[in-house]
Amino acid sequence: MADAAGVSLSTASLAFSGNKPVSDATRQRVLGAAESLGYTGPNPLARNLRQGRSGVVGIAVGQLSTAFRDPAALPMLDAVSEVLGAAGLGLLLMGDEDDHARLPLDAVIYDICGRETWAAYDAFVARGIPLVVVEGPTWPGTTFVDIDHRGGSAALARHLHDLGHRRVAVLTLEPSHPQRQREAGLRDVFPDAVVIGACASDHGAAQQLASDWFDSSPDATVLVCQSDVQAAAVVVEARRRGLSVPGDLSVAGFDGVPTPWLDLELTTIAQPLGDKGRAVARAALARIEGDDVEDVLLPVTLRVGSSTGPA
Amino acid sequence: MADAAGVSLSTASLAFSGNKPVSDATRQRVLGAAESLGYTGPNPLARNLRQGRSGVVGIAVGQLSTAFRDPAALPMLDAVSEVLGAAGLGLLLMGDEDDHARLPLDAVIYDICGRETWAAYDAFVARGIPLVVVEGPTWPGTTFVDIDHRGGSAALARHLHDLGHRRVAVLTLEPSHPQRQREAGLRDVFPDAVVIGACASDHGAAQQLASDWFDSSPDATVLVCQSDVQAAAVVVEARRRGLSVPGDLSVAGFDGVPTPWLDLELTTIAQPLGDKGRAVARAALARIEGDDVEDVLLPVTLRVGSSTGPA
DNA sequence: GGCTAGCATCGAAACGATTCGATCGAAACG
DNA sequence: CGTTTCGATCGAATCGTTTCGATGCTAGCC
């Protein structure tokens, strides 16, 4: 250790951490000795043990390739990473299969819906690790960050109603907390909207579902989707069949992400992805500090594009 | 601690870790005591310090939202995560801005090209942390995993030459190690291929570049792109201008990822993304064990689709 | 019966920092 | 000049494991 060159362990530690004042001369001596001995600074593992923190926050997103294929996931992840990084914390990706209960995490973010997919939830709760859940159900020991699914869907529904639409079809996500909220919002305006099927936010799956639906000679004048990816797939499939959007069918999405390969702007519910990520990260930070944290509900905005028109 | 209920610390440790045999009766007693005292198993931080390992591998990908917007990034990330997870290691996302030198990482993967973006490289080398570089230049202390950019590009070029094409335009990535290799492969066949511009693998940017190029009344019969995302954007833009693909212009991509919103199959160089990820992860694991690791060069395959045709 | 093996358990020494409280001088103050 | 104060430094305790070597004990062997 560098203290062979002049000072005590405690002083050397202070010279590196700056937790207490150290005279300039001493600091120079310590840093110089470290340099010449090839000492590269405090061992992070030892620091972590002493401080009882790992400096790492886990984020569970289900299967990685599925989770990030949806463009809505990225801006949020970016924001989370940015806020945590600024606080000196790292972000650890938790796939859905591995046993992450043995890793030293300061907090865990669940960015998927459905309690059943919360890997290692019990272990984390038992160890007292703060949990932040995005768009999931509330659960003991958990801080909750959500967007206004229901209000957004209702706003979209009113927009469609104003355009004269009465026969509404819905392409849903697989059953989940946000999905239920969105359906409720839609039914506030269209109680008898008809669900044509459910799939993940995936272009191929949505296009297949839309194709089957078109085959059934539907009479709806608008198809409401649960993501812009789904909506884009529906537009592509409609056109492939010679249908015009919004002439023959109006299509609405959710999320408000760019779909640059379409030459129209989707009508969609834009959610504040960056705000959501920042709220999540701040909640995690606060809980790590031991502060009490309120659940967060973020507003969404209806963004009217050119994929919806008069019935 | 649980040893208040019967045994010594060492035995309790063995009961949990299983590193040495412990009698069944003792194990039961230890586990029972742990249960009733609310002890949730060995503290990961302490274990890490003792063992000198954190169980976490970092992966640097540049800005997150940019890196993962490219669909080619995900299958590889998935494979990396799967192999590391099976070995009990976690994967930590390193954005390009933060100081990750203070985190306890067992190894670091650089999945971006260009030495200048290797955040904290010097610090990691100084601390003796194994580094694995994907598609980057070789560098001291580094294990290198790459695909055969040059051979793949040359194979594509021969395919185009066979189709009768002689006037070739190229849309490149920003300058980087793989980009240089790919250009070399192309020029093995078409020495005077003309570069029309460079951009990241991003739909919007590529479409803009293609648009400018079409405005210049080009005489090339084929446009070679460096990713399927770029190629898809070019196809979209060509059609928007009433050009047929491959009738008026052949288009080729790179990567071999699905482009479900196009109704044609891109001609492309398919790279083994899963294999690449697994090779990277295995290299990291081996280096963590202290083994010597050979650099890896993976083959690619030409996949002829319907976006290229006779000149 | 004595000796050797082998198994289960234990004690103590790391792992490498941070941090609390004490000490020691020198400066400031009356 | 005596006393207080403050800043810099130091010693020792602590974080919670894992692991090495030693110790007992039982069983097997000749």
C-alpha cells in the first residue's frame, strides 16, 4: 500500500476520497507514492463492503431482445441510465431467466408488467432491497411509476368519437395492468368496442393479427392499437390489401415514437418516456437513501396525426 | 448471525456455499436458524471482497438509445447475457458519459468501434481488468472478436458483378475499423465504387442521405448499404420517388436482420449475431479465469433476396 | 489393540477499504 | 502567558464473508 511512503492508512484513504480535509503536501505525497507503486486507487469491492453499497441498480426487462425491440423502451432506458450515471451508479440488465438474487444490487427496477415475471422479487424484499415498478401493479415494498393509461385512451376515444366513428376495434397487448387500464379508458367512450386479438408490441405479430382480421371482413371504421409499432404494422398490412388509411380505416397507436418508414404521422398517445425514466431513477435513488417516496403518475398527451380521419 | 444457533462461522459458510461437505443434520440446523433469524444468505458484498470478484461484466455500447435502435445489436446482447447469466454473472450497461472506472467489474466488453470512445480504457487496463473488443481495432491487453467484414463485402460485390452491375454506389457508416474492412472488400471487385455519404445505422439519417443522392441524378445501378436498416430506408425513399427496386435500382444491406415492414427480402450479408455474442461472452469468461484467449473471426454469409436484380 | 484414513467441524487469518474517536501542534484569543 | 480551538493525522475497530490448516472423532485395516 501507498502508505509505505509516508502516512497512515486512514490518511491515505482521506487523500483519495476527500471525505475530510488533507493538507496539500500530504495529498501530493500519497498520490505520488500511489503512482510510483502502480496503485490505481481504492479497491471498489472493499469500499462497497465497508459502505454497504454496491453502486449498481438492476433493471428487469424480461427477455432483452423482446424488450428493446420496442422503440418506446429506449428513451426511458436512456433517461434511467443518465440519472443513475450522474449519481455514480451503474445499471445492470437483468434477463428473465437468471438468478440475480446473488448479485449485490442497491435497488431493482421492474420494467415489465405482471407480478409473475418479477424475477427474484421475494429474495429482494427479504434482503430489504428497494424495488421500483414501472407500469406494474402496486405490491408491498414497492414504489410505483406509471402513466395515465386510462386517461390517454379515453382522450383518444373522444377524438375518434368526434370524428364520427362508432364501430371501434381494438388490438390489445397481452393482459397486464396497463392493458386493463387502457381498455377501461376506451370503454368509457365506446362500451362495446370489440377486441380483435392480443399480441406483444411486435411488427410481425401485429401484422399477422391485422391480416386475419381483414380476412374476416370487419365492419369497424377504426382500429385502436396499443403501440405505434402495432399501429404501423396495421397500416402496412392495410395498404398491402389496397385499403387507404385513413380513408377506408383509421388507425391509432400508443407511445409517440418515430415511425420513419411510414409516410404518415400516426395518431397516437404520446407518453413522456424521458420523464418516466427520470422519475424511475430518482425514485430508486431516493429509496436507496432511505427516503420515503410517493408513487408517480405521469400525464400523456393525445397527438393527432394523419392516420385517423372522419368515419 | 445464524451460528448463534449451534455451529461456527466456517461451518455455516460451508452449509450455504457447499464448498466442502457438511453433514445433513448440521445443514438443516443452519438453514433452520437462518430462516428463523431472517438471515437471507451470505452478503454478496462481503463474498465479493473475499473472492476478489464482483460477478459483473460491463458492456460499453455508446449512447444506449442509439446502440439499441439498430436491431442487429439485440440478438448479440441477448446471447452475451445468456452465456454470462448461465455462469452467474450480471451484465452492466455502460453509457458513454459516466465514469464507470469506480465500479467493480470483472471484465469489460467494448461493443463499439473506435478507440476514442472506449470510456475508461486506461483505468481498466491499469487495474488489470480483462477487455474484450467487438469489431474494434486490436489494442494492448485486449481480446478481439470480429466478423469477416471484408470477405462478406467481397462476396456481395461478386454477386452484383455477376448480375451485370458495373456502376456501384456505397452508403457507408461513419469511419471505423469495420467500415474500412468492408470498403476494402467492395473495392476488391469494384475499385471505383463511389461513396455517396456516411451515417449511423439509422432509418431517418439514411433516408435523408438517399434523398439527397437521388436528387443528384445518379447513374449507379446499385446502392450498397452497411446495414439492413439503411438499406430499408433507401428502399422506402426510392419507392417514394416512384423508382422500383430492384427494377430501377438494386439495393443491398448488411447484418441479416428482419425488416418486416418491407414487402421484399433484402439482399444482405448475414452475420452470426448469436455466435458473435456467445464468442464475446465466452472470451470474457475465459479471461476472467485467467486463461489465454485467441482472437475470434466469424464468417458471414451472402443472403440473396429480392432487392437486387440484373443491372 | 494400535495405526492410519477420512470426514466433519472449528479458529483464525485474510480480503482492502472507511470511519469514529483520540492525539498532537500551532494559531488565536483574552 | 495560559487556555481554547481548529485542522491534520493517526490507531483501531469494523464491514461479513471465505478459506487454510489444525483438531477430534469414528471407522477400517492388519
